Amino acid sequence: MRLQAAISLLHLSTVEKFASIISPKFLRLACVIQDSCFNVRLAFLTKVIALLQPRKLPPRFNVIPFLTVLDPEAETKTMVS
């Protein structure tokens, strides 16, 4: 449920009107990348990268991949690099 909520907020953030509403809660959304469940972290990171490459998300979302530095799994670190 956490994953689906985070992905839905990512999609809403691609629309400028909704991005300004989500902006105050950006930190809570970004913290999903440090979730305790590996599958949630991986799926969220995959979706963030997929939306960042075509520049659909605002520039502040570029911070999210950098939060994987402390991730215990090597797979997520490799995906980010």
C-alpha cells in the first residue's frame, strides 16, 4: 500500500498544479526510498528513474536517488549509478 501511494504521488507530481500541492510533503515522499522492505525501495526507485529520465518530474526529485547511498543492498546502488 505504501508503494502504490508513493507511485501515485509521483504521477501526480508530473502535473504542475499538483506538484505545488505535494511540495510541502516532499520529504515524506522521498523517505519511501529508505523503506524497510527491499521490494518497495526497488520498485519506487525504478519508477523515480523512469520519470526522471524524460524530465517529467521537477528537479528537486533528483535528490531521491542520492538517498540510496546508505542502502544495504548492492542492487539498488548499482541501479542508481
